Amino acid sequence: MGFYFRRSHLIWKDNIDKRLEKIKREIIKLRIQGVDTVEIDKELETIEKDLKIGLSGMAEYRLEEIEGRLNKCKKI
């Protein structure tokens, strides 16, 4: 049972890592367009700290928040 839990946790962590990389790519695109991304950069640092100390639920919530902000930026 522990093996499956660990395996699913790793898959879930990979999902968060993929989402983080996608957000970082979007931030680079916004910087090229001249958009200020300081707040989002600080949020990303906080997310990475959350993941290091094991607060994956909080990191997930913050990721969703940042993704929402980026979607709003795309629509403008």
C-alpha cells in the first residue's frame, strides 16, 4: 500500500513540476512583451519553498491562483 501511495505522490509532484515549468515559460513571454512580473516571481519562490517544506496543498492552491492571473493577462 505504501508503494502505491508514494508512486501516486511522485506522479502528483511531477504534475506540479510540469505546471511550474509552464508558468515559467509564460512569464518569460510576458517579460518579452514588457509586462511587470515581479509579483508572480515572488509567488513562484513561495511555491517552491512550500514544496520544499511539504506544504503541497498550499502550493497547489497558489499555482491555481497564478494560472488564473496568467489567463487574465492572455485575454487582455
